[in-house]
Amino acid sequence: MEKRRKEMERMARLYMDYLNGPFGKKVLKGLKEGEGFSILSKEEVMKVTKERGKAIVRVEDRISTDIRGDSITNL
């Protein structure tokens, strides 16, 4: 795993900890089960989804996936 990807994975864990903690309750409360949002960076997309009442954050390559999850060639 390259250095940037490791850093993005670390950031995803921090977002997940924050959203599942006391300060993130309002954000999760505003989402229905299965709903989510995306955070775009230069090369990656962090996808936040509410699953079983908890925030799950996944990092995906931005080049191969757009914010809806559809396959694309370039953004």
C-alpha cells in the first residue's frame, strides 16, 4: 500500500471514530439506514454509509468510481 493510501485509510478511521462518537451523533441521526455521503479528495473518495446504526467509512480510488458508485474513466 502506498504512503498516500495508508494516510487516507488512517483518515477514514479517524472520520469513523468521530462519527460514531458523541460529536457525530447529529450527523448519523440525520441519515437513514443505508444512506451516506462522499468526501472527495484529489485521488480518492471516502464513502460514509450508515450501516446498523454506525458510520462505516471506505476509501476507494476516485479514478475508477464516481460519487454514485458508477464506473467512470475520468473525473
